[in-house]
Amino acid sequence: MKTRIPTDAFDFYVSLGPQRSYEATAKEYGVSKCAVSKCAQRENWHERLAKIETDAREMSDRKLTETLAEMHDRHAKTLKAIHVRAVEALRAFPIDNCMDAVKAVDMVIRAERLAAGEATKRSEQSIVEVMKHEMRTMLTLEPDEDEPRSIEATMLDGEADDEPGEE
């Protein structure tokens, strides 16, 4: 067995990734696990590895943040371009021929509101309103006259009319 552990032993240890161990490092350099352990303690491998992993996570987080920001910028530029073209189309075409432009403007407005975190038409209804509606539906046999009936309620009524023995 060698008596001296090379200076690049820590680099090898780090490169092992999730399967890293003092045992594997010792085998690589032909030394005892105890010798690697003493070297690791003397050179603060544990703290150095923790710092390397922390730095790597921070770098990764920064790259992900930059990538996400670039994506948001691209989407915002695309929405602006569509918006400009849609407004131009609204000006250029008579009102009866510009439905595509109207749809494009509507799509841009919805997408911009969604990107800004504002409520869209679909998300405006609060959970309290949904729960009140569900409780009213479940507790009453007759639905409110001004509310549309669900498919399930309509089907249940149809099944009740088709009971055997009634004609």
C-alpha cells in the first residue's frame, strides 16, 4: 500500500457523485480507507464538498432563473407583436370581416393578464361561491330557475321517468 495520498484525491472523491465513499477513493489510490479518512479530516473534505454542492445549486438556480426570465421576455415580445398586428387588422378591415383580429386581441389580453398574475374570467369565481353553489345543489331537490341544470341532474330525471311499471 502507498503511504501518501495524492493531492487530487479530493477531486476524485467529488467526481464519484452520489456513489462517493472513502472506500472507493482508497481503492482508486491503493491506500487504506483509514488513510483516506484521516486525509479527509485533515483537509476538511466534508466542508469543502458541502460548499461545492451549495455553490453548484446556486449556479444552477441562477441559470434556471435566467432561462425563465428569458422565456418570459420572449413570450411578452410575442404577445406585443401579435397585439400590434391584431390592432392593425382591426383598423384595416371592416367590422364584419375582422373576427380573427378580435380573437387575437382577446387572446393577447387574456395572456397578458395571466402573465401578470391577474384574474382571468375563469379564475374570478371564488371557492366560496363554488361551495355555496354545490351546497345549494346538493341540499335542494329543485335547482335554481336561473341556473342551468347539470347533465347529471337531467340524466337522473330521465331515469326516474323510465321506472318499470309506469306507462
